[in-house]
Amino acid sequence: MKTKLSVNFAGIKLKNPILTASGTFGYGYEVADIIPLEKLGAIITKTITLQPRIGNPQPRIAEAGNAMLNTIGLQNIGVKAFVEQPLSKLSKIKTPVFVSIAGSTAKEYIEIVKILRNQKPISAIELNLSCPNLKKKIICHDLPLMKEIIKGVKKFSNVAIIAKLSPLITDIAELALCVQNLGADALTLTNTYPAMAIDVKTFKPKLSTIKGGLSGACIKPLSIRCVYDAFQKVKIPIIGCGGIMTGEDAIEFMLAGASAVSVGTSSLISPKNLINIINELESILTEKKINSVKKIVGFLR
Ligand SMILES: Cc1cc2nc3c(=O)[nH]c(=O)nc-3n(C[C@H](O)[C@H](O)[C@H](O)COP(=O)(O)O)c2cc1C
């Protein structure tokens, strides 16, 4: 018998725990000709802001060993255009949509949530509190601001609120607990790691902003440690994220405590990798005669 992959994440039914990571899958519908979107657990869309943003200057992507660096700077079409175009297209797909949002003030986050309220087909909102590529400090490093944002959006949202945190924190478990106490329904751990690379031919930084966010295979053990630590302290479910390339990687995150995972760099390389990860997850667990994927969540504890 095949392993059941369905999970209930923060009250949302997912057919499997494999999600797209924000910013690496566009707004989702663009990929519909390449892979069957209804096979995915959920689509987490590119972070949107109140006003459109052109993002950071080029170059904003670079290779760094077996990882990648980016400094996209939240380029996006803005919430109003998002509701008119991508969201209406996504409403035809039978896959839950989690919308990632960001702002520089609590007022901006709340304004976006008010615009998104009652829009179909939104199942959850992921608060990007962790973008490393903006001039201001990372939001989850500013506790009073983060408190204002989470409490504010909770008042106006009628869907689950997921807080996406930066791994650049001394005690990720304490921060996760704080976010849970503020009322967040779930966590995403983690965003990229602030990093840089230098071109030794030109003696110049590889990115226009000098520093950017590191993602891909090499960050996986770092992010798994974050999930493991947070899982010891919080009750809310966790989306594990960072360097997931295979079904085995997804299993590792789930054993550490993730109830679902989101896949970024690997789906940028090829969106088909998402489907491979789902299939691999199913075949490994089936071979092990585990009847439901839920059984492995936090197995290590
Ligand atoms: C090109 C690129 C763009 C990204 N844009 C966003 C974004 O808009 N919002 C966000 O929350 N995370 C963004 N991320 C971070 C990813 O969602 C993910 O957290 C990170 O890349 C780690 O996962 P991975 O190693 O599987 O890529 C971006 C990552 C990349 C590589």
C-alpha cells in the first residue's frame, strides 16, 4: 500500500507536504505548462508589496560554489495588480495558494492583508519578515515592529498567518516561541542566509548590492538545525525550507519537525524537480511501510 501523503497544515488540507518557496516559482500560473500545478501541496507565491517594486540593480544572481546568491530586492507587481491578474488565474487551479507579503511598516502589511481579505483562492498568508536584500534591517530582528505586524495582520486576516523567519538569529527557538505567542498560526524556517561572493577576475563583488541571500543544497543542514530547535519549543506547525533537492531532503526536514517543506533553488533549476521530490517522498516512505507521512513529523524528538 502506498504511503498517504496528505497532511493538515494549520487547518488547511494539503494533498502532500511539498510546497513551492516564495520567489522561486513566480506567481505560480506561469509554470502551468511545465508541471501539473494540482500535484503540488500548495503554491507559495512571490512576495508582493503594497506598491510595485522594480527590485535591486543587476547583477542580482550569482553562483557561489554549489549554492546560489540572490539580491532580487522584492521585485513585484504590487498587491492590486496581483489580485487582478495572477490571483484570478490561480483561482482555476485546485491547489491551495499561500500569498507571501512584505512591507516596511506594520501599516503596509495590514493594508495588503485588507486588500487580500476574502479574495479567493487564498488559504494562508506568509509574512516575509526575513528578506536580507533590503537596505533596512531584517524585520524579525526588530521585535517591537514584528509584534506590531503580527498582531495587526491577525486582526484583519481571515486565513492562517505564517511567519517566515531569518536564520540569522542567536536563538531561533526563542524567536519562534515569541512569534507563536504573538498569534502566528505557523512558521517558515528559513529564508536565505546573508552572504557574499567576489569575482577574482575583476576584484568586484558578484552582486550589485555586494551582499545577498545564500540558498541551495549547502544551506540544508543549517536550516534543519533551525527547524529542530524551534520544534522543541513551539506547538504551531513549521514549513521547513532550505536546500531541499530530493525526497530524502524533505524527509530529513520532517524528521526534524517540519510538517511541510518548501522548495526554492531546486525548483528554479527545474520546476519538474518538485514532482520528482513528491514521487521520491512517496516511494521511500512506501518502501519503509510507513502508512502516513504525518508519522515522521518530529520523529527525532
Ligand atoms: C531568486 C530567489 C528569490 C527569492 N525571493 C523570495 C521572496 O520574494 N520572498 C521570500 O520570502 N523568499 C524569497 N526567496 C527565498 C526562498 O523562498 C527560500 O526561503 C530560500 O531560497 C531557501 O530555500 P532553497 O535553498 O530551497 O532555495 C528567494 C530565493 C531565491 C533564490
